[in-house]
Amino acid sequence: MTNLLSRFVKDESGATAIEYGLIAALIALAIVAGAGFLGNTINAKFNTIAGTLKNAGSGNGG
């Protein structure tokens, strides 16, 4: 029984799996945050372009 317990304490394969899981979660969080920031930036740029085109189109007087 003591031998089984000491092997269980020395076994690090579960810890490695948990570490890989944490790394994957941090990478996923970084991707989500980056995609959200990029989406907001692109949306603001498109709104600027749309406003410029709208003003240019209404200024001609046809």
C-alpha cells in the first residue's frame, strides 16, 4: 500500500496534462480578446469610411 501511494505521489503525468490545459485556455483567451479588439477596430474604420462616402455623395448636389 505504501509503494502504491509513493508511486501515485511521484507520478507527474496528470500535472503535465493540467499544465497543457491551462496553456490552451490562456491561448484561447488571448485569441478571443484579440479578435474582439480587432473587430471593434475594423468596425470603427468601416464607420469612418461610410461617413466619408455619405458626406461626399451628398455634397455633389446632383
